[in-house]
Amino acid sequence: MKVLVVGSGAREHALVRSLLADPSVAEVIAAPGNPGIAAIAACELLADATDATAVVALAARHTVDLVVVGPEAPLVAGVADALRAQGYAVYGPDAAAAHLEGSKAFAKAVMASAGVPTALAHVCTTPAEVELALDALGSPYVVKDDGLAAGKGVVVTTDRTEALAHGLACLDKPGGQLVVEEYLDGPEVSVFCICDGTEVRALAPAQDFKRVGDGDAGPNTGGMGAYSPLPWAPPKLAQEVIDTVAQPVIDEMRRRGTPFVGTLYVGLALTARGLRVVEFNCRFGDPDGQASLERLVTPLGGLLYAAATGRLAEFDDLHHHSDAVVVVVEAAAGYPGSPRTGDAISGLVEADATEGAYVLHAGTRRDEAGLLVSSGGRVLNVVARGADLAEARHTAYLALSNVSLAGGHHRTDIALAAARGEVTVKERAG
């Protein structure tokens, strides 16, 4: 099987690695890829991943058997639609189904129809509506941009002025709309569900770290680290997510005539009232998806091809390693505000040589002299395995200690509380 992976980040680097580990996959082509992917697979120039015509042309030139669309923007833009129209097997939802991520308001409507437990919410289109919603739901305030915002469109604050300012900024955008939600108290969990439009299978749950600084200080980011498994979570959590969230949503999407094929990311909070959906995404997460993918034993190529061709029923429950996985993100100076790019990166050979660890490229490029430099806010992800979270943490930070990036920064507390047994879920009421 020959596979085309669309995208250029650490998520796509992880997908390429996992696909190449599947004996049924003969070749992987990435477009546009990155320097890390180029070391293990062919990369093709792609100026704009949302250019459906260009992606279809690449698929045709390489006569691929499967196309895996990594990021959300090309999915929302309809790249999967164009590929399917030309007869390609595609892992990734059509534009209509990707609206689950493209619009928070749409996702809330689908959840309401499907009877999915989620936070109370108000959809707002005027400043007056924002103020009323903030007062109705109270502090802490949760204000979400309705559209795509690369994981940075959410403000959670006890400061009403800050919450209102973010809301007004969301309204100032074209088609300005936002969602004000009730605050959900309890640890958050990421569950990635593989869907073929009818059937659902779930990867091992992971936890993501959104805030930029240790102790969850500072602004939200696209994600600064992750880990799996979650020793504090209910043992049957993945199945509960399928039963109460993913399957009802997939059934509702099919009922609406917009079947969902691809990854349904379910972002949850485990509250005293049980699980509540925080958000949906229509692709693998970054970096939480890398933690879940690293634990997956079931060959990825065959799994994604089965989902793309409506044959997921042939797969029993997915199989996972019992090992713990910790992912730590190295970010550029100034991230998440105004990240600096063009800084030299070194030490990756030594980091990769650390037993039990490897490096994924998130925001890197080669400069005119061929040297590796930073090209984005999140630059590298170090993925490490261990017998438990403490060992995986030690290995991840040991590998990261080899990396040199001027002004680079990372969190030092990824999975620390979980490794110490300090994460708890409140007893369910009733």
C-alpha cells in the first residue's frame, strides 16, 4: 500500500513513522512534510495544503492507495471531498463533517441532537449577548472562538473584563460568532476515535497540557506536552466515550447525510457529574495524539485504510502497549505570542540516540546553507516510553537535555502530578 500524508507538523511526522512501521505499507509520501519526515520518507512540495487541486494532482502522480489528511484546515476547506470525487480512499472527513471542528456552535447542535453530555453554552453574535452569557454562566468564564484557532481560541479566566475583551475580538472577525460555556471542573482527557462513518474504535486516552508554563500558568497554546496512560482515569473510559459520545455523534452525522470518516477527537472533562465533552476536533491531536499513537500496537496503515473504505467492523478492539508514553514540546522564543523563527537547532542526533526516545519535527526547516532552523511556535516534540510515567518522564527530559535552541523553552512538569499519584477524579454525584 502506498500512502500520501498531507501536512507538515509533528502530528504528520508521527503518522508517517507509524505508517512505515506497518508491514502492509510499502511507501509513504508526505506533502509538504518537514526535515524530520524527509529523513524517513519522500516529501513533495505543496505550497498550500488547502489547495485541493494540487493535492489531487499529487495523489494521481504517485498513484497512491490511501490519502491521510493531517491538519484541520484542509479538511474544513474540502480537500477530502475533492479526493473522494476522484475515487481515492481518504482518511479524513468531508468539509460538511469537518464542521464539527470548524464551528463550536455546530458541534453543540449536534451534541444536543445526539444526547451527548456537554457543558451548558450560549452562542453569541453581538456584544450584548456576550455580556448576558458571561453573567448567566458566571466565573470562571470560558469564551471560545467559534471557528478554527489552532488551539488558541479559548480564554478561561476569572477576570470578566478579559473574558469580554476576548469575546469582542472573536466578534470582530469575519462572520464573528463565539460560544460562552460553563466552566467544567475536573481533569481533562483526550480520546481519539477512528471512524468509518458507521463504526467507531478508540485509541488509548491521553492527557494534554494546554498552558505554556509549569503549573498551568500563562496563556493557552496548541499543546506543550502529553502522556498516556492515565492511571487515575476509569479503566473503561475509552469504551464509555464510544458508547456515550462518539457512537451517538457518528450516528447523528450519518442521519444528517454527512457521514464522518476520520479521527473524531473527543476532548473531555471528568467532572463529579460524569464525563462532559469540552470540544471536538476532526483530526489527531498534537501532542496528545502522538502519545496515543505511540502506544498503539494495531498496525496503523491497515486500520486507517479500513476506516477510509468503510470496513472498520473487521477490526476488534484496538491493541495497545502497556508502556507509558510522555511527550514534551520544545517551543520557540516568544511562543505563544510572537514566536521567533530562524534560530539554529542542534543536538537532535544525541536526543534521538537516547534509548526509549525519539524526536518529532513540528516547526523546522532547512535554511539556505542547509542548516536546521526553527520555523514555527512549537519546534520539536520529544516522545519517550518507559515502564511507568516516572521512567518515561525521565527519558523524555534526558533526551531533551541534548537539544539546543536559542530562547527555546518547555514545561518541566509534563505528567509529573500523574506520576506522583496526585491527579484525582471527583466522585460522581448520585
